[in-house]
Amino acid sequence: MSDSTTRTSRRRRVWLGGLVALVVLAGLAAVSLSATSSTGSAGTPGAVGAEPGMQARLAAARRIPGDPLALGRPDAPVVISEWGDFQCPFCRSYTLNTEPSLVRQYVDSGRVRLEWHDFAYLGPESVLAARAARAAGRQGRFWQYHDALYRQQGRENSGTVTDASLVATARGLRLDVARFQRDYADPAIAAQVSADQERGAALGVTGVPSFIIGGQMIFGAEPLATFHQVIDTVGDRGR
């Protein structure tokens, strides 16, 4: 090969190498711009509202006046949305040990609203209990029935929850039993139980009890101090 041909070949390799380097640099710049755009600024976390999951959780609160499955003012600054199962022992622990203090300290003062959602996934007796509590809710006694179910809780799917036991609980709370039985059998109530579970799953609920407070998730029967901290943080944000 002549010296002229060799020099031409070298120049071509240098030119091609430079072109490849420019393409790589352009690609890196595009990636950097994309990352900066998605986070607001390079190295700075994006706004909470940019997260689709957070937006959906912020919209979890119903705030419906007269909602029988809620305690507290519809316009309370903070809403606690609970997903629970009446056969869940951890839900029972929260209900009997933590919830009464939350009601006294936050709901009664108008700072917090509690809203119940069914997540009846532990078996057929969970579904029966959820339907019964909603039937009691049609007579304005959801929370009394809710508490009674947790106090009476037995082992999962052991035959503790039956049509007869649920009617007996309604009778003990002095409900209109005939009306309770009609509502308990209403397909609309069964559909509401299923819809609640589907919505919870879509929001990230995988077990119970689970809570959404101002878009933040709490999993499990956490101590009262955990709820205090989250409620105060959310309240300070004005949610």
C-alpha cells in the first residue's frame, strides 16, 4: 500500500471515530435532559403530584355527607382511609387498641375523618361479615356492628361467621332484623364489597389493615405514635 493510500485511510478512521463520539455525546445529552425534565431539576426529586400512584391515593377519600361507613366531618383536614377484613387479627388489634384513641383525639375534635373500605380477602366468612356490616350501615349502625364483629372474632374460616351468627349480632344491637336480612342478601351490597377490594388493590393494598392518609400508605396495626406523626405531617400540608 502507498503512503498516500495509508494517510487517506488514517484520516477516514479519525473522521469516523469523531462522528461516533459526537453521536454518543448527543445521546448522553438527551438522556440528561430527559432526566432533568422528569424530576424538575437535575438531582432534585420531582413534585409529589408527578407520581400517578400518589395522585390516585390522594383521591381515595370519599368525603360524602351522611356516609354510614365514615366517622367525622366530611370537611375534616385529614382523612384516614382504612382497608380491613373482619377476620384479620391485626385489624382487630388496631380496632380495639388504637382506633378509640384516634377517635377521641382527632375525630371528635374535627381534625380527622375515618372512612372504612372492605378488603375481604381472607375467605368466604370475610365476605359474609363485610356484607352484614354494610347491611347494619343501612340502619345507621355500621360502626357498632363493626366493633361487635371484631370483639367476637374467631379463627379464620372456622365457622365462627355464619348467617345465623350475623343475624344474632344484629338482634343484639336491636336492629330491625327483617330489614337487616333483606339488606344482607342485597346483591348491591355484595357488589360494593367487591368494588372496595378491587379499588384497594389498584391503590397498592396487598394486606390488612392498610391505611391511606393524605396519599401516604401505612401498612399494619402500627402504634398510635405512628398515626400521630403522619396525621400531623399531613395536616401541616393542609390536605
